[in-house]
Amino acid sequence: MYDRALDIPKPYFIYMNRRKYELKLIFIRHGEPDYARDSLTPAGFREAEILADRIKTWNVTDFYCSPQGRAKKTAEPVLKALNRTATEKAWLHEFHLVPVPDPDGGNDACSWDRLPSYMNENPELLDVAKWKDTPLIRETGYAEYYDRTMRELDDLLREYGYVRDGMYYRVLPDAKRDATVVFFCHLGITCALLSHLLNVAPHVLWQGFFLAPASVTIAGTEERDGKTAAFRVQLMGDTSHLREAKEPISEFGTYTELFEG
């Protein structure tokens, strides 16, 4: 329905009068990795310093970090600049602790980045209601691994006053609605966590999105009825800080040349 005088959809007025608070979850992928040493390349260390210049202006409530070296090295310049510490969370480890047989090569591998030919033959991997029941996932314990990780995320969100209720979150009266929470972690785990928050199969994100090293992804709550929170991604894989610093965007994690227009 429209307002005849202004010809503006009525939901627009709801938007204009929305409440001005939200819980913000910010996922930082580590800088360009040196996987052999579980650290960063020289480019990765430069990215971490540039990232620190961006994050040090934020009002961050809490920092969390993967236990892996490349995530810790990325967090170091930020934490030093702010004289802060990060809480290490084992479940922020890159999402490959349960190996899955590679149907194309025969070796154990991560669950993501399947060839399009395999996805064509197994489209249920893109279905939020069916992906856990596929043989590839069910027979390896990957579904249990996913569910356990998402319970860890929900337990953390409960500390901020957001309780999982079906597909969304119930907002407790004492919720920390203006909190900004930063996670230093990895591409795969970020997509997995977002899939839970957005209620989509993780393969949709694993197959369809690239998060460059040292990129910023932001998911914030929308609390339109004041009682229930839904997450909406505001920014995904943002590298504007690297572009402004004239630092080339790393292609680690993608199979194609990046467009840097």
C-alpha cells in the first residue's frame, strides 16, 4: 500500500521510525596466509597493519579469535593499537576439522569448493532442509560438526541477550543491543556461521562467495518488532581499506582473477 500524497510504500515509514540499535557481528578473514607456517606472508603482515588502522577507530565491545596462527597474527596489530585482548575460541578454527572424501580426487578434503559437475549431480547440498542428509555429509559426521559449532555460536550470542528460537533470535530484556563483536577467523568458518545466521545451506556461501584475505564482513540484527532479531548482512568481503592504501587484493581462496575496478 502506498501513501497517495508521497507515493511511498508504507513499509518505508516503518524504516524511517525504526529503532536505532543492533548487535553487530564483524568477521575478519586473516591476512594473506603462509599455510606451511600457519602464519602470514609479507603481504599478509602489511594487510594486518592496514586493517588495524581501520579497526582502531571502532567502538568494539569484544574481540574473539581463532586458535590458528594466521588469525592471531592478523589480530595482533589491532589489539596492540587498542591495548586490548581477544578471547580465543576453538570453534573459530577453519571449518575443516572433520575431513570429507573428495569425490573428484579421492583424498580427504574440505566440504566446500566442489566442482560444478558434482553440484549438478547433488543439488540437495544447496537446500537448507536437505544438505545434512546427503551421503557426503551424513556418513562423515560433518552434520554433527556443523551443529556443534553453531551451538557454540548460539551460546555466545546468548551472553549478549539473543536466544535462538527457531530460525531467528528472541531478544531478552537485558540484551546488549548496541554491542559490536569482532571475530578474527577464516573464510570457511565465516561462511558456515553466516549460513546459520541467515538460514541457508552453507554450500550456498562456500560455492558462491569469496572473502579476500583481511576482508571485513558485517552482519547486524534487525529487531522490527522489538522482540525478535533477524540477521542481515550489511557488508561482505569488504577490502576498501586495502584499496585506499594501494595494497593489492590477494587472490588466496579463489580460482579466478579478481576485478579491481
